Amino acid sequence: METAAEENTEQSRERKVNSRAEMEIGRYHWMYPGSKNHQYRPVPTLGDRANPLSSPGCFECCIKCLGGVPYASLVATILCFSGVALFCGCGHVALAGTVAILEQHFSTNTSDHALLSEVIQLMQYVIYGIASFFFLYGIILLAEGFYTTSAVKELHGEFKTTACGRCISGMFVFLTYVLGVAWLGVFGFSAVPVFMFYNIWSTCEVIKSPQTNGTAGVEQICVDIRQYGIIPWNAFPGRICGSALENICNTNEFYMSYHLFIVACAGAGATVIALIHFLMILSSNWAYLKDASKMQAYQDIKAKEEQELQDIQSRSKEQLNSYT
């Protein structure tokens, strides 16, 4: 009889403690309605852990890694590298050929085109700087694309963004916009030598045409390079006519420089397209980071509520253990 009475007394104590814990948890749910439907997952035991033999194979890992590649940023980077390489390489060689043509045919006096030679030499150094800068800038934008794509979030766990990261992304958007506007000017500037060489080439084609070839009017067809403003008006000879102009068009320097300027202009256009592509990518990444920051704030609030609920449960268990 005494044993049964003791058991009944112990059971009544447990019911009182449990009722107190339920009341305290219910009061927490009333204060934080968003935590009512929260479900707690038990910690997996050793038996529940995945077997190493059942881990994904090489094919699944390759597919997962390929899913983390920002293909839009990769295409824009390749296009940017190609455009800058074409502009810098072809432009450098074409400028050297242009100086050789001027010195041999249009301006035999070195002092007449000394300023132009210095400007061309400076532009060649600028080309070196442009190539180096855009090589680094393209890699940085590609890395930024890797770290802001949604696939990386799935590969490397929970995504975390900071105000500094959002500020850097906004800075990239502004810098890419400025560079895009600057390259529009470079694209227009690179079309000027193409226009000049096209005029010379079209004049040579008129000289070679059957209507004018072999006639006295051929020597009256001339090209005056001084009208483009690249050499002064007192430069000698400055003006080439007839068969002498045809001989210039048949030289290897003229042929290479003309086509290299065309390729350089095309490279500048490709770089403009790449920067516009980068600008769209960076804008979308900025929007993604903005949404991710809001989601992070929501998850922090939710984690705080869950921690408070766990503290309440732990206190209830401590009270239960103290009664028993």
C-alpha cells in the first residue's frame, strides 16, 4: 500500500511539472505566433548517417560543379578578353604601320610629324595599360559572378551577405557603367582611321578602274592627308596623286594597317557589348544580394525565436528533473 501511494504521489508531481511546462510553452506560442508550426528535427544517430558507399558518384559531382558556373559572366568575360585583345594587339601594330606610311610617303621631314609620333607612342603605352587593366578587371567580375550566383549557395551552404559586399557590388555596377561609356568613345575614335584608310583605298580603286586607268586624268586624282589634321599643312609633300598613290595602296604596310584597324574597331565594339552584358549581370546580382539580405534578416529573427523556445524547453526539463 505504501509503495502504491508513493507511485501515485510521484505521478501527480510529474503531471504538475508537465502542465507547468505546457503552460509556459503555450504562453510563448501566444507571444510569438510565427513559431507555432515549427517542427524540431532530432539529431541523427550513427545509424542514420549516410553510408559512404551510397555517396554521389563522379558524374553527380561534375553535374553539381557545372551547375555552380555563372555561364553569363563566363561568356561576358570571354567576349571582353577577345575584344580587348583584338583592339590592343591589332591597334598597336596598325599604329606602327601608319607611322611608317607617313614617314615614307606623306611627310619626309621628321620635324613635321614629330608630335604625331609622340602621340602614337603614347597611345601604344596606353594600350599596354588597357590590356593589363581589363585582364584583371575581367577576372574580378568573373569571380564576383561566381560568388553571387544562386548555384554557389547550394554548393557551399547557407548564403551570407554583408553591407560591405552589397557596397562592392554597387561599386562594380557604377564602374562598369563608366567603362562602358568610355569604350563607346573608344569605339567611335577607332572608326576614324578606318574612315581615313577607306578613303585612300577607294581613291586607289578609282585609279585602277578601266575608265580612268591609262588616261591623263589619273594624275589629277589625289589624296591630301593634311586635311585630316594628323600632320600640319606645311608638311611636305602631304599630297600624293596618280600612280604614286596606287603604289602606296599596293604596299604591305597599307594593306596590313587598313585591315588591322578594321579588326581593332571590331574588337572595341565587342568590348562595348561585353561591358553591357556585364552591366546586366551585375544589376541582377545586385538585386539578388538585396533579396538575400532581407532573407538573412528574416532567418536571424527566426533563429532567435527558435533559440528562445529551446531555452524554455531546457528550463522546463531542469524543473522536471529537480522535482524527480
